[in-house]
Amino acid sequence: MLYLDDLKIGDRFISETYAITDENIIAFAEHYDPQPFHLSDTAAKESFFGGLAASGWQVGSITMRLIAHSFPVASGIIGGGVDLRWLTPTRPGDILHVETEILEVIPSKSKPDRGVVKIHAKTINQHGETRQTFDSSLLVFRASAGIKGGIFAPS
């Protein structure tokens, strides 16, 4: 598990992969983003996308999963906001991974047990095409705060 003092500008974390299928695109869309270009390849062919495309919210959720598994912050990934950009459609057959880079590490002046870590993450497919970017400021604790494995351990 990583704490604020373990992190430095330029640190990079590479995730495992996640395969996108017609079935998982449609299942996500049925529950959370029921638009024709996410629900049916036939309908999607008539749309702006020209074929079945994953919901950006699905890609964002997958990105969060991949970051959580590859960036082992002791307190968990606690975001203070996010700038999410969908650059190109995510399609069935895409195999995604996330590359996360630390841009800034800012210790808190008023709360010495924590700080903010600014990250930039790219969700990339198997062809090196960036499907999404994710910029966020994360709350990260120091080891002295007593946070272990995402669970507060009072002293």
C-alpha cells in the first residue's frame, strides 16, 4: 500500500487489461445509458458513431476499476473531482488498459496527516489508441494517519 510520502511526480502505474464485448456494452447500456447506439449494432450503424459504441460512463467505470487495482493507495482512491474526456469511441473487441501518472504531490499545510495527489490517466486500447483521459485530484494520507488497506486503524 502506498502513502503520500511514497509518491513522487512522474511515478507511473500500468493496469491489467479489460476486454470490451458487444454483450457487456449492451448490458451496461440497458441498466445505465439506454441509448440506441449503445443498445444495438443495427441502430448504432445509423448514428453518429456508425457502429456499436460503449457508453462513456461504462468506460469511466472500467477506468476506475483498473486504477483501483493498479494504484494501491492505502486510503483508497478518494477523488475530489474529475475531468473525464472521451476522445474516440470504445468498441467491441477493444482491450483496454490504464496508464496513470502522478503530476503533483501537495502535502496539506493545515492537515499534516494528508495531502493531494494530482493524476493523469489514459485509457488505451490494444492498438495504442487513447479512448479516454481522466484527470483527478486525490486525497492521500500519510502512513502516520493510521490508514491501512483502505480501513482506518485508530492508534
